[in-house]
Amino acid sequence: MPTTTDAIVLHHAPNTRSTGVRVLLEELGAPHDLHVINLKAGEQQGSAHLAVNPMGKVPAIRHGAATVAEQAACYLYLADLFPEAGLAPALTDPARGAYLRWMVFYGSCFEPAVIDRAMERDPPPRMMSAYGDYDTVLSQVIAMLTPGPWILGERFSAADVLWGSALGWTTAFKLVPEEPAIMAYLARYRARPAYQAISADDARLAAAQQESAPG
């Protein structure tokens, strides 16, 4: 069974969904190695990366003999691995229910609704839809952030790293409206030292990849 003393390796591409996992690792104070993937060079479809995640995506984590893929799974795994950081409610904590709900809501409802809206696709019939309709999803997100300051109230958790990352790129691409509750939440998230440190380093990694690209 892997322990916190086993090496953690994050398979990461700058300015992608895996950036949030980097922020989480920083918030956790978790020692780790970074395996950087160049998406523009197609490295995510190479045999080495497909052996880690056959879907050819990031993030993915190797930890001892364990391999973890899928964004929310990476967050859940890491936050539970370092309970002393307090970023995941314990199994016996009543807040665990809300925490798990919002961790799963992102991939099961929010992102499908946002992508359908961006592609100008109608949602499937309600009985077949994973999320129902976009407006209901958005109203639930705003309710999740109210009254704040964090998703679990006064308690900052790994769910905030997931949603801070998600709402950052979806508002930047105008896929989600800049509602006051969303923008105030993003301002609080982006003021955190972990976010600022990783954002700066991700910009450095992205620039290095750009410089190394064929002319």
C-alpha cells in the first residue's frame, strides 16, 4: 500500500486541468516530482504517457504502485493522502457529503453543460441528460459559492482548488458569465500564495515549451 513517503509523480501539461492539481500539491505541502508533457508536440499520445493514462489526458499521478487518472480522482486521492493538511473532511465529518457532491458535480454536470453550451448543442432529453439544463447547473454553482467564502463555508478544501481552477478557465473563455459571486470567489482563490506560485511557474513552463517548438 502506498504511503506518503513514496514518491508522487504528477504528469502535467502547463495551463491545463492539471495545473489545479499542481496548486493542490502546493497547498498540501506534498513533495512530488513533475513529469511535464508537451501537448503541442503530441506527447500525450505517446506510448509512455498512454501507459499511465490510456485516455491520453492530464492530470495523472503515479504514487508507488498506484496510478490515478481523471481530474477529480487526483484531487480526492491527494487530499485524503495528506489528512494533516485539513483539505478533505474526514469520513465521519458531516461536511464530507457536500465535499464529495461538489467534487463529482464538476465532471458529471458542470463541464458537460458548459461544453454543450459552448458548442451550441441542445442538452439531451432530460431523462437521458447527465445534467438537466445549463441554467439549473449555473444556479447550483452560484448557490454553492453562497454565502462563502469557500465551498464548505469558512473551511478551505480541495474542492475549492478544483472549482477555482474550473471557474477560472470557463469565465476566461466566456463559457460562464462573470456573476458577482463567481468573480468574488475567484478573487479570493487567486489571492492564495499557492495559486500565485504555480501560475507563475506554469507560465515559465509554457514559455519554455513555446521556445523549443520548431520554427
